[in-house]
Amino acid sequence: MQIDEELTLKKLEIFLAFMRSGNLARAASELNTSNVSVHRAIHSLENALRCPLFKHEGRNLIPLESAYVLEEKARKLVQDVVETVRLTREAAGFSAERFKLGSLYSLTVKTVPQLIMGLKIRRSELNIDLILGSNIDLMYKLKNMELDAILVALNDTDPHPDCEQLPLFSDDIFLAVPVDSPFAEQAEVDLADLRESTFITLTQGFATHQDGVRVFEQAGFEPNVAMQVNDIFTLLSMVSSGVGYALLPGRIAAVYENRVKLIPLQARYHMQQHIGVVFLKAKERDPNLLALLAECRMYSLGQTA
């Protein structure tokens, strides 16, 4: 048996509203429509089912046994469809109860906590998973829909036709030295003076690693790299212990502030990281993502005020 095209979920919803309320006027009020529309939907439903559901007593519609059978089955059918839609959207990452946010390690000092606090105020029921990594790793996970949005350095992120970007702020690159370093009291530093010095860097794939490569190219020498590490906090610990110097963004100034000092580079070595949120265009209408973007815009305004 083929399902008649006049048999729709909308008509079943109208039918269920009528069965709950008991008359056309109350059903119409519940659905914010007219009595005529409710009556027309019920009549169309009878045509689609090819059997009567009600008998007429004056202006009243009295349910037949067929109406009670349909009510029981239709209620479960509509509930199943609503749940199916919810699960389907959740599988696609739309308005799920869990939001997966990717971020650079360095943004957990200030930016990430502020954005998450604002997001939780907007959507208190939302559970947030924070995944930390490099620019390259986070972009890979975003494109494979393992993450809902990522906070990364935009100048190290190739534009992708499936993605959108929202800038947050720009951050200067500094020379990080121990507080007892001879460079610690300088107002600015000529990177060429550190040609013979030892450096520590992040591994390839991190935006700060790529920025360091560009700065050293401007300085005209290849640094003596003692070690590479996988997160910026380990790198700061190595610098504070005197293992070597590093080129780092200014946003980490508050970390190890009593043990590490950030010295501005001379103007000719000036380099900035442009930080922003990246997300898939396919998810741009997801309520959870829209709430995050609203917080990002508020945060961005605070950086420029």
C-alpha cells in the first residue's frame, strides 16, 4: 500500500491537537491558526486515509474508534520523528548538547576561559569539550568534523572554501628571556645580536614556529635550536630555566611573569599573529556556534576599545 501524498506530519499534528482539546476553536488557538484550517486538515486526513475519523453531531465532531487508533499511533509516530530529527542534527553537530572547541595552548591563558564563560551564560545546558593542539592539527580535525570551531592563528591558516573566519585580535611576537638575562633590561632587542645564542621552539605545525622561521629569515641567520617542544607552557619552563631563548606571542606574558620577560623586537623584525575563530560554513546556522560567534564579537570589541 502506497502512502497518500495528502497524509502529512503537519496534518497529524493538527489532528492530535484537536483530539487533545476536544473542539476546533481550542485546537486553532493552540496552533495559532483558524478554525477553518483545522477543519480542512482533518477532512483532508480522512481523504488520505480513505476512512472516516469523526461523525457529525450538529457542529461538533465526535471521534470514532478509528480516530482513537490513529491518535495512539500518530502520537508515537510524531514523537519518533521529532527524536529522529534531533539525533540527526546532533550527529551533524547542529545544536547538540556537547560543543567541541579546538584551541591553541597559548589562548588558554585568557581568551578561551573568557569565551567559554560567556558561552555557558548564553547556553547553560551546553557541555563544552576543549581540545588543544597546533594550527595544522586543529584545522585537520575541523575539516573532518571532529571539532565544531577552532581558535587559531589566521595568518598560518590557508583559506578554505568550506570554512569561514572571524578575527579576534592581533598579537606581537617578542623575544622571551629569563629575568636574569642580560637582554632582560633592554627596551628592544636586535635579533642579529643573538646569532650565536641557543633557542627553543615549538614543533612544526604550530603557528608560533612558522612565525619564528619568518623572523629569523628577516634577521638573516638560522637559529641554533637546542630542542623543540609540543606546547608553549613547556617552552616557557625551558626558557625560565635558562635552556635557551624563544620567540613567543605577547598573550603569554602573564605566565611565568616572575621568571620570564618578553622583550620587543626592533621594528625591522616586527611580526604579528592574527588570532581568530574558524568554522565550517555548513554549520553557520547552528545555535551553539552562533552563541560562540556572538561571544567572539564581544571579545573582539573589548580588544579594540
